[in-house]
Amino acid sequence: MSDDIHAALTAIFAKVFRRQDLVLTRELTAAEVPGWDSFRYVSLIMATEERFGIKFSDEDIDGLKNVGDLMDAVARKREA
């Protein structure tokens, strides 16, 4: 996992969930984060796209099962 991607996503999660105590791991899922609903999910995706200057396809979003998948998707989009 890229340190800059991890740091940026940590900041995004903290802002979206208004919590500074979230510890992002590759295995972290929505079920483990109180308040992670569809609205927050859309907010996370939009903030991530804006921060990294990328755009996720529907297929990208459908494939996201945990934070590690999100990190990998960001890395792939940045390389493209």
C-alpha cells in the first residue's frame, strides 16, 4: 500500500466520518465503521476522486469490498 494513498485516504475518512480515531487497514469494511451508509459511501468516492484527480467507473465501484480494494483502485487509476 502506498503511503501517500494511505495518508490521503485516512484524511478523507476522518473528514467524511468526522472521526480522527479511524485506523485504516486494508481489511477494513463498511460493516466495521459506525455511520457508514450509502450517503457516506458516495461522499468517500467523490472525495477520493477529487483528491486524486481520478474517476471511478461503475465496475470499479462495484468491485470495492474493503479499504484495500479502494487503495488498489486508486493506485491503478493513478498509473493509467
